[in-house]
Amino acid sequence: MRRHSPIRLRSLLQQTWERLRGRDQLLVRAGEDLPLFVFSFPRARAPFADHLRSAVCLTYRQLSGDLRRQYSHVLPRLPSLVVVLLRGRNLCSCLGHHHPPGTESHVARRLAADTGLRVGEIDLAVEAIRAWEPLPLASLAAQPPPDLQPELDQFRFHAALLAVFLHELEHLAFPDLEEGPVRRRSTDFYAASLREFFSQQLGASYGI
Ligand SMILES: [Zn+2]
Ligand SMILES: [Zn+2]
């Protein structure tokens, strides 16, 4: 009999539970410059899809054109439809993956068969991303005013979702690229997003 650590066991049970309760799909049109997305999420976890939709449709559009152009080489190379599987956490503890051709879920295979489109697939671990702090806010040169804190927490979470999302899309567009440059681009993108948020909100430049 296999023995699992309590955390792993909890993740396994969660995934089994989610499989039993089923998943919902949400079609997201985020703009001419982006592919169509289908977010697939556990039926009981609709907020996962709401957060990602907000990150892709709102946060992404709030950022400067200069910042968005960091990914302009990636977007034209993406399949016209991308399935995003949303989970709480991954058993391997990664924040996300891209799924090479042949390893997609039945959702992506079914969509490809039904639409005849080229369909790509990534997954994102939404709760793990929420807890991820590559740049602890404590490292900010100045403390944000307390009334900005809820907005900052929300922005930080959505910017992190967006950074991991773009990171996995870059792997999907360029499967042969090594992790180093892909990781650097997404971490820089995340840091620059926070800088822009601070300068928009406070008209100040923070030492992130
Ligand atoms: Zn992994
Ligand atoms: Zn990667």
C-alpha cells in the first residue's frame, strides 16, 4: 500500500473530489491580439476562472504597451485556441506547466476534434500562485498606505497569475527554449507590473 504525506494526500483527495464533481468551461475572448481561451476549472471553484479572466482581460490591459511588448514575439505563435486547466495546487508543486502535443487533456482533444482548430494547453495552480512571492512586498523601499493594501494584494495576485500564464504560453509557443530566459522574462514582467502599479497609484518610484 502506498503511503502519502498528509499534504500530498489532501491534494490527491482534492483532485479526486474535483473529478467526481466535474468541471466547468468558460470561453474567454480577451482581444484581437490574443488567442481564444477556454478556462477549465473544478465546478466548485468558479473564482479561479474569475481571477484569471480579470488578470488577462483587465490587469493585462492596464499595463503599459512597453511592458506588454515583452511578449509580442510569443502571441502570434500561439495556437488559435488555448485551454487553461485551473487547479488549486499541483502534486509536483509547480505553479504551472505547458502540455506538449499529445499530452493534452480530453477537454483540449475534444475541442480540437470539434472545431478543427489547432489547440494548445497549459495548466495553472491558482492557490500556489496566490501564495507565491518572488518579490516579498516587505522588500519594497516604502510601505504602501494601509488603504491601498487590499487593492495591492489583489493586483499582486493578478499580476502573478498573468506572469505565470505568459510564462507557460511562451513555453507553448517556443517548446525548445530553455527555462532560464523564459523564467527571467516572466519574473521581470511581474516586477515591472508592480512598479507600474505603484507609480500609477502613488506617482512614486519604488525600489523593487
Ligand atoms: Zn510540475
Ligand atoms: Zn518554465
